[in-house]
Amino acid sequence: MTPTGTVVTGITVGNSPNGVAVSGNGDIYVTNSGDNTVTWLDSTGTLINTITVGNSPGAVAVSSTGFVYVANNIDGTVSVINPAGNVVNTITVGDSPSGVAVSSTGFVYVTNFNSGTESVINAAGSVVDTITVGANPQGVAVDSAGNIYVANSGAGTVSVINSAGNIVKTIDVGPNPQAVAVNSAGYAYVTNGGTGTVSVINPAGVVINNIDISAFAYGVAISPTGANAGDVYITTLGGVVSVISA
């Protein structure tokens, strides 16, 4: 199906919605930072449940098994929600967790903005490693090989961490990088808020392009399937979503 670019509906959620993630079955999870909840919707946008989590929830990710991980920015914790919608664990991570990603093997990676670290959580819910990255890490993504990419907003860099937990490369991008996403071919796209650009990093870790968005570039996502597979979507503070073709 080819997207039309038309807004087809608006769904009321909680106060100050922040992060959003979609599960494999199409369910939608929205963090509401203003009332410390997660809105759980089905694929049609119908409310299933409102789940209370920690203080100021932001980033959210869903595992392949349907567990939901919510970074609670003020508490320094991650809430774990099972597929039934129950909070089954609250995990202490670093100071001001700002990004979260889940690998295909069930490991969870959390960037801690004020700590300059990344917490690694195993499938059992234990923090098994804390990795020092660059200053003020925000966005985090995992590629198909299990490598982790962390956007360090205070350093203007991306840290690349292998599946063993070792930093194998630090890549200079633009100032104030916010978010990162990796496509199926191993190319990483990094939004640089300071210059309104997107840095494209090849699988060898080399920046091969800086694409001008002409606005504060913030979030990034890549379409995995369908007619627009590989297209890159960039949110900006100018109220526009820029689309980079595959």
C-alpha cells in the first residue's frame, strides 16, 4: 500500500504525549510525560488500556515478544510492561534516561543523558553493563548484526558499540545530534539539530553524506517494508516531516 500523506484520524491520549512505538501486531504505545502514563491502543486506534508508569516517561520501545520498555526521565528508571499490559518490573538505570532500543535477541539499550552512559539490560530485566559513551547521549538504535549506535548530542558524535559491549568507533557528525536509525543494509541516519542536516553513515562507519533539511532535525525513522521501504522520515521543529527517498 502506498501512503497518501493524508492525516486520516486524530486520537486523544494523555497529557503531553512524547514517545510512540508500534508492536509487531500493530498495537500502539504512547508515553504521556505530563501524567506519567502509557496509552495502549489497538491497530485501529481504539483504547485498550492506560498504564501508570514512572515519572516523566519519554522514549518507548517494544520487543519482538511484545514486552514494552519505557524510559522514565525524572526517575532514572525503565518500566517493563508485559503483553497483558501489566508493569512487571522497574529497572534503575542512569541519570535522565532519554533513549531506548531493543535488539532482536531481547537486549535493551538505554541512553542516560546526564550520566553520559548507556545501560544494557538483558531479557531477564537485569542491568548487565554500563558503557561510557559521549556527552549527553540521546537517540539509540540497533542494527541487524547487533551493533548499537548512540547519538551524543553534547559531543557531536555517534558512538558505535559492538554486541560484546565495546566501543569500536566514534564518528563525528553534526552539532547536537538527536536521533539515529539504521536501515536493513547497515546505513545509519543521524539527525543533527544544530545544523538542520542528516548525516548518512555507511556500514564501514564513514559519513558519506550530509543532507540539508533546513530546519532543526529531530526524530528519524525508516520504513521497513511496503512500497516505501527504505524511505527515511525526519521530524523537524518547524512542524514538517521531511522524507528522504531510499
